[in-house]
Amino acid sequence: MKIYYNKKELNIYVEDLKANKKTIGFVPTMGALHLGHASLIEKGLQQNDIVVVSVFVNPTQFDNEEDLVKYPRTLKKDAELLSTISKSKIVIYAPTVEDIYGDHVKSTSFNYDGLEHEMEGRFRDGHFDGVGTIVKRLFEIVRPDKSYFGEKDFQQLMIVKKLVEKHHLPVEVVGCKIHRAKDGLAMSSRNTRLKPEYRVAAPFIYKTLNTAKEKFRTNSANKVTKWVESQFAKHDLLELEYFLIADIDTLKTAKRKSNKKTYRAFIAVYADDIRLIDNIALN
């Protein structure tokens, strides 16, 4: 498994691929890879000659310093997982903070036409400036033909698409279905930090989303939201941060249902000190 630790070496590799008219798929990650990441990479391998996987814990998208410090860093295990998928068609880009940012570890301010102010944007100040900064930088370094993002971070997916559109970046952004554990919990690097009792409780999130989807067929968004809030109010371990139903194009909270719009339900929950997010298509 080839690992590039700086952009200069990676650039030589990318130039060679481009010269030989090879297509490049790209999966940006913060490491602690799991089967959800693997599903993105496998999709990339189906559609490209080579897949570059970046492993970089990006400091500018953490609004909580403690979360940044605790975020798992497991490059050796990540490489082992990737080698089980392909030993010859995947390379890792694992840069240092200095390689990406130089001496100025700071986010650029982005305008995503309001997408950044909804949902996660309300609770994580500056998060999507950090996301835009690192994704744009990585696109410039890797120069992929296609890049793959999971729908678990649906708002992030929409924001990256908006970033590409507004900055005319020559990459196709491909959204991929949420990969779940057998009990329904959306795959996340944070899941490994859950205490046993919270891991057992966490599938309640997806179970509740599925029931909310059923209820949305015959009830208003407001009624469904109140029902979800009542379910978590009775739960001993899981604390609801937010649940909302939004128009997928604007991500604005739905006030009145329309047959002409497509909706998703979004949720953020604390399991002890671990923050879990999920979503589900409603129609």
C-alpha cells in the first residue's frame, strides 16, 4: 500500500496518472476507516482506474478542541483495511497539518447560498468553512475526476456540491448511500468510542427515523417532530440535540408539506459525550 506523506510526492504520482490518461477517484477521510468508507472506495474503484484516499484529521472543521484531540488516528489499521480492498489501485495521501496549511491553520470563509446556516451550521460554528477549506485544498492537490461522499453527512454532501458549482472546480461529486451496521446504526468513526451500553442503545436513532418516515405519510412535519422529541425525552441514555424535516434542495425546515418537494429527516443525538448524526429520505 503506497502512502504519500506530502503533496509534492503525490503531485508527481498524479502527473504520471494524468499523462497516461488514467481516471482518479477520490475519497477524503479523517481516518479511523470502517466499512462505510470501504463502500465509498469500492464505488470509486468501479468508476475509476485509481482511488486516492486522504487520511487527514482536519483541525479547521472542529469547533470542539477536545473532540479534535480525541479523534482516533489509526493510519496503520487504515492501510491494512484498504489493502484488503485493493493492493494496487488504492493509494493513501496522509499529509501533515503543515503540508496542507503551511504556517496558517485557518479557514477561508465560504458562501454556500444559505446551506451553511441550517442544521449542523446552527450548532457547529464555522464548521462548514473548515469543510470547504480542506475539501477545496484537497481537490486542488489530488485533482480527481470524481469524489465520493456518504449521505450520512447529507448537509456536507450538498455543501461540497455547492462548493464545486460556485468555484467551477473540475470534479464530479458523487453521493453514496449510508452504510449501516446490522442493527441499523449509521457507520461512523465515532462509534468506536461509544461505551458498551450506549452502543446497545444507539440503534434507537435509526428505529425512530424509520417510524418518523411512516408517520410523515399521514402527519404534518410539526407533529412528527414533536413525536420524535417525546420519544427521546423518555430515553434514559440518548439525548436529542435536534430533529427536523427539511427540503433537500434548500435544507430549510419544512413548515408545510408540498407534493412538489422532496424531504429528508435529520437528527443529531448525544450518546454520553459522543455526538451521532443520521438522516433518512422521507419521499
